Amino acid sequence: MKNFKNFKGSKGGQKNFKRRDMLKIRSIAFKKAKEKIKMNYANEEFVLIQAINAYNEIIRSSNLFMERVTEWFGLYFPEIKLGSIVQFREFFNALESKEKLDGEDFTKIAQDAAKGEEQYAKYINSSGRKLNNNEKEIISSFVKFISETDLEAGKIEAYIKEAANRLLPNTTYLTDEKISAELLDKAGSLDKLAMMPASTIQLLGAEKALFKHIKFGSKPPKYGILFKLPAINTEKKSLRGKIARAYASKIAIALKADTMSKNFIAKELKESLDKTIEKIKKSETGFEDKERSKQNIN
């Protein structure tokens, strides 16, 4: 407001400012807004948010590309199943210098002599369409494109690992780099994420299920992004919600350490978390034993 003290109104003391005063106010307001935007996006956390979104989009696209190239390849060699883009690349690289592949080529592609011989037998007796030069060139180009896309995903993944461990060391130690970055993305900023209660952190990523529960009365979600943790998704359904709650509680503490104290307390938190999960599992086992004993009595 200090910038506006020297402004005088139009003659007669009317409320309307002169045009030059309004233009000056507008210029100052724009300048302040730009400075605030620049200050807000000065932190690297926003780069990490873009990186995790880019990585997830590349992975989704890459999976679709793999489905397409597998179906396309099946037109020519329906009997041969190649499991990765590396094998597709090896196949078409070998075809660049020759008309037909031999047993050694398939051994190199499969990285196994027995599998290579099996694939070669299927190759020479294939019932698929003949692969001409024009079609070979276009599918080979598509395979190279997928391979290059995967390389770019690897570069972004390396950045995510480095940035997440630097910006969120405690949270990353408890979860992993990608989950930490995804939690950050859902919250919008590190400060917002750090101020969230454990119950909100537990459900980040489950917004659609939560709104469905509120609107239609369906079952409430018990976890969101945290379901990607092996400690949760490999457990019995009856335990997943409790373990997710335990993780969210420790993550809430870890986030405050990451943003405020900057102390590395993740090892202590992990030890405490492991003990809590062990108690949850034991209590579940004890409950099941009681239920069995009741059934036996009856």
C-alpha cells in the first residue's frame, strides 16, 4: 500500500483516479504478481513434480507402444513372443544386414541357447505375413522410437531419485523416490504436504474413491498412493488399511523433519514403524486364533 500513498484523485476529490494513476497502479500490481510467482516457483520441488508426471506419462505411453508393436510384430511372426523392447531392437538390428536370421541371432536375442533354438524353429516355419523391406523399415523405426523413449524415461527416473533423496530424505527413506514425488504432486507443494494430517496423507491419490464414497455411500478408501508400497500391497486385505495408517503417521512426522528441522530421523521412524506393523500382524493372528477356537468349541 505504500506505493499508493502518493497517488491523488481527480479534481473535485472524486473517487475515480486519473488514467495515468490507474495505469501506474496496474503496472505496480503486475510487477508484484510476477515477483510473487517467481518466488513461489523458485523451489526445486516444482521441478520434481513435473518430472514425476513426465515419467508416469512416458511409462503409460511406453506400455501402449509395447502393446502396439507386439500386435504389429504378430502379423509377421505370430508364433514368436518377444518380451521386451530390447529383444525387438535386437531382432530388427540383426535384420538390417541380412534377409533372414539364423540360430545364432535368436540365441543372442533370447540370451539363452535353448530358447533361441526354439524361437528359430518357429521363425523358419512361421505362418505370418512376409516382411518386405518397406514394412521392415517402418516397424524398425517404431521400435527405435520406443527404445529411445525408454532411455529418456531412465534419465528422468535418475533425476527423480537424486532430487527426492535431496528434498525429501526422510520421506523417501520410509517409502521410495517415486512415491515421495507422487505424494508431493498430489499435495501441490512441500509446505502443503508437510501441513497435512496423517489421515489425509493416507488417502492422497484416492480422491475419486473418496468422492464416490461421499456421494453414493460406497465403501471408503483405506489408501491411495501408499498402496504401491510392497509392505501394503503384499499383505492380506484385512491388514492393508491398518498398515497404511501406520505408514501415513510416520510419513507425516518425516515430512515435518524434511521441511522444518532438516534433521535425518528416518532410521528411528523406520524402526518404530516396523515394530508397529509387527504388532498389527500379531494382533490379527491372535484374533484369527480366537475365532478358530470359538468355531472348534461350537
